[in-house]
Amino acid sequence: MAGPSPRWTNVALVVSAVGFLTFEFAIVSPKAQTGTSAPALAPAVSVVSAAKDPGPRGGDAGAGGPVEGLSGPELEYFYNSLDEFSDTEEVSLGLGPRMNLDSCKGCHVQPAVGGTSPALNPQVVFATQDNASDSVPAFLTSNGPAREARFVRNADGTPDGGVHAIFTISGRPGADGCTLRQPDFDAEMGRHNVIFRIPTPTFGAGLIENIPDSAIIANASSDAAAKGALGIRGRANFQVSGRTITGQTNNNGNDGTISRFGWKAQNKSLLLFSGEAYNVEMGISSELFQTEREEMGKCQFAKVPNTVTNMAAATPFEALSAIEKFAIFMRFLAPPTASATTPGGAPSIGNGKQLFGAIGCALCHTPGLQTGDSTVAALRDKPVNLFSDLLVHDMGVGLADGVSQGEAGPREFRTAPLWGLGQRLFFLHDGRASDLIAAIRAHRSTASEGNGVVGNFNQLSEGQKQDLLNFLRSL
Ligand code: HEC
Ligand code: HEC
């Protein structure tokens, strides 16, 4: 599965007579086809009357440890950096003045440190912790996902798209004399001007970082016939596509290379994401993001930038600034481990995997890519079973958030990597779903590249759907 074009993803689908909007694609039986290889849709293994999401896989977290094959010193850096990622920050160390939480781990902890939003949203408690008097906006609930909020437009109608931090340091220890108001989320919600993002997991992120652009590009043009059979040919396809599964990379403005992290593949590297997250989520400035986002004089309690290289340090590790440590931790985090048997048993999971390829999910959720050269042996020439093509796709009006980032437009999102899905609690960029069937159905709306494939999913028998869902929860 390590190659750029896994053969088992090959599918053959033909246009059905029944229309959904202007187009619909249906699975036809192998004997009805001409000129294409048979889709060989496996009959169901599961026997159920109505398929349902088995829910998060219990048992051990299949993630959170270091990638296999790290050297002794690399392992030491990994564990020391894990401590930094888990640290809770304070005002005297630069927290705020505006922030969404006080630690990386708070948002990235399910099912282990480095992951995604936990079952209990830490932001709700944080709002009034230690004498703080922030209110909890309506979009945050205790049993909902941790979220950041972006405004789509500025008051004058021009595009905004930036993160508006939810909380302030006012009232918190060490913030005497600072009084800040939270953004007026109620009013912005009333204007339908707020969109949300939930944390993405960082397991295996170093492998993702080390995939050469050429591998992503080669994969983008693979399986062209299958992609064409599901829609229309042609790959160079942006906003107006809607009818093809082509996808495009989100290229970095200055160097033209492919950026790959975040819901819109908007960030190039883990170091960049670390600097940005420290600044945006926690309000802590660094050598990458030198200035405070909120510069109100009475609210500055630490030197700027808040974290820097320590040139007087006794060891090389201590010399690193916090953002380097975050990046090292995530770079060395192992990918999640899939289960061969849970849920539903190996035959059902195996069948679901086959169906995942046969109905076209794998045309976007590429099962495997491969890293290239790397100074870190453990990351060099390794398979990356991420279930993503790292491209952004037009997901239609239903998932659109109206925000552009880099080359990714208002309706475009990175194919969410599905590794680790079995232990994730919330789905899609804004966390609107916690049920896999709902997440799959959300791929379908006017102009979405996912429409044909969801049409195929809907035509599976309930038993086949169950096999597919079991496979997804085994990841
Ligand atoms: C308030 C919650 C919150 C906190 C705290 C937080 N993050 Fe995140 N993180 C997010 C959200 C939301 C996203 C998705 C952002 C997007 O794509 O718009 C994300 C995405 C990421 C990603 C991208 C992973 C991928 O493959 O897409 C990285 C890397 C990351 N965060 C690192 C960090 C680090 C390092 C810290 C601490 C400095 C941190 N985060 C703190 C919410 C948080
Ligand atoms: C056209 C490309 C495309 C196809 C085809 C596709 N997906 Fe997706 N998938 C995406 C994108 C893009 C997202 C992220 C969308 C968002 O968050 O708004 C996503 C998100 C998901 C998620 C949520 C993951 C998370 O971390 O929140 C699941 C589950 C999923 N897809 C499963 C499937 C299955 C199963 C199929 C086949 C029935 C499928 N997808 C077909 C592009 C695709």
C-alpha cells in the first residue's frame, strides 16, 4: 500500500439514469459494464437491517508514542518535547492577552497527547477558571468539540477569515489592570458571520511533512479513468469544478511548494503550525510570530516575543524555543495503529476496505503515500497510510465555510486523513458530526466533488455499509 497508486483503489462506475441535481452515479453490476474493469463489489459480511456507526473504538489508544526507529537522542528530544506540548501556560509567561486555551494538549489529547478534541471540552471550564469571568459562547458546550472561531467578513464586508480568540486574561492571575472584552460572538452569529474549526490530530505528522511534492502530484493524476468515470475528465479544476474528483494542491505563496497541514492544507510545516498555534490559540509570540495579536498596553506582562532561543542554555535541547519543541514532538509522533479485528471482525473489516476502494472513497482518501529522503532515518522512505491525497477538493455548498486560505477557496477542504478515525469523537472541519454516516452524507451537496461517491455509498446494502463503517472504525 506504500506506492502512490494502490491498485485496489481502481474502480469502475458508470452514470445512472437517475438524476441527483444534474448528475448522479450508480453502481452497476459487473455484467452490465462494457469496456471497464469490473467493480467487484464484495457481498456483505455483516448481517444487519440498518447499518450504524459502531462508535469510537475502545481499548488502548493506538497512538501517542514515538515513531519506530528513532535514535537514542531523538527519543530523548521526543519525550522532553512531549512535556512542553503538555505544559499549561500562564500570563507571566506570555499567555494571552487573548487566547482560546492555555495548552496545546488541552485541544490535542484524544485518544492520546497530540490527538484531537477530548470528550469534555476544556474551554468551558477555562472560561471562568482562576477568577476569570469570560462568558462561554453558544458554540462551545461541555460535551461538544473544542473549537476556534473565524469570522467570514469584516464589518465593511471585505473578507476576514481570521481566528478571533474567544477568551481574555482579564481577571486571571498576573493580569492585574487588564480589562478586555470578548468579541461579540452573539452579534456575529446573528449575522451568520462565524465559522468553526476543530483540532486535527497530529499523529504521524512527521511522515506527512516528509512526503515529497512529486508523490502528491503523481497521486493526483493517478486513477484518472476511475475519477473520470465518476464525473468529468480534466484535473486542473478549481472553484467551478463540482463534477469531478480531481482536487488540487494548496501551494505555498512564496516558494510554490505544496502546503499540507490544517483543514484547508493551509500550512507548510509543523514548525510554522507550532508558531501560529502558539500565537493564535494561546496568544504567545515567538521568533516566527514576533508581535502580539493584542497589543493593548495594560495587558502586556511578558517580554516580546514571549518565547525565544535560549542562548545561555546548558544543553542543546534547553536552547530550543518552545515552538521548535512542539514541532519535534509532533514530527516524531507515530502514526495511529489500526485494529485488524475491531470492530466487527477481520472479514468485515477486510470487506469494508475493499468497498472503500470500490465505491470511490479511496479516490480522495488515498490509502497510502510514501515519504522521501529525510535527515531522520525513521522518517525516510516510509509508507504513510494516511487515507488522504493531501489535495483540497470542492466539497460543495453544504460544507462551504466561505473562507479562503492560500489557494484553497471557500468551498474547498483538504481530504481529511482518516488514520486514527476509529478513536476520534468529532468529525468534519467544524465538528458538526459525531456519527460516521452523518459525516459521509455531509459530503453530498450542490456542486460537491463527493456527490457521485455518496450516491454509490447510498446504494450499498445495509450489510455492505456496515462492513465499510467497521473498516473506518478499525483505523
Ligand atoms: C483551542 C484549541 C487549540 C489549541 C490550544 C491548539 N490547537 Fe492545534 N489545532 C486546533 C484547530 C482548531 C486546528 C485546525 C485549524 C485549521 O485548520 O483551521 C488545529 C490544528 C493543528 C495542527 C495541524 C495538524 C494537521 O495535520 O492538520 C497542528 C500541527 C497543531 N494544531 C499544533 C498545535 C500546537 C503545537 C499547539 C500549542 C502551541 C496547538 N496546536 C494548540 C486547535 C487548537
Ligand atoms: C471528493 C473527495 C472525497 C471523497 C470522494 C470522499 N471524501 Fe471523505 N472527506 C473529504 C474531505 C475534503 C473531507 C473534509 C471535509 C470537511 O471537513 O469539511 C472529508 C472528510 C471525511 C470524514 C471525516 C473525517 C474527520 O476527521 O472529520 C470521513 C469519515 C470521510 N471523509 C469518509 C469518507 C468515506 C467513507 C467516503 C466514501 C463513501 C469519502 N469520505 C469520500 C473528501 C472526500
